Amino acid sequence: MQFKFTKNIQFTRLIKANGRLKEFNFRKLNDHKEGMFTVDVVDERDSRVFFNIQKVDNSWKVIKQPLPQWVLDNEEIFHEVIEEELKLT
């Protein structure tokens, strides 16, 4: 019997968004070969905002859905943070 082990990747980063430091929680979904992360963050009303980031053409992109503009404005920073974390693993 063969076992296949996959590494679970989860990390948190403080990122300045909408004029404030916010805690973004990243979790890699292992069932997607091309790479996908779920991300959650708290907005100004203490409500959780959930969204997905997928690797498209060697760049991490937010999957379009109704999201606050301050999330979409940080897409490039999300790319840098994810690439930095993947180098460490």
C-alpha cells in the first residue's frame, strides 16, 4: 500500500489595506494542481471576508466575485506574499 503525503500550507500576514493593517489568513487547497489559496480577513464591521486566489499565467490572481475594493487593490501584494511563503516550504 502506498501513501501520498501532501504538505498543508497555512500562514498569516499583516498587510496594509484600506489605510489599516489587516490580518490576512492564507490556506492552500491541495486538490488543485495549478494552485489555489483561500483567504480570509476581517472588515471594518468585524465580518469575515472570504475569497480565493488562483495561479493564472505564473501570477496569483483574486478570483472575481463581489469583494471590497481594498481587497482587489492588494492583488499584487498577495502575489508577493504567496510566492515568498512557497519559497520557504
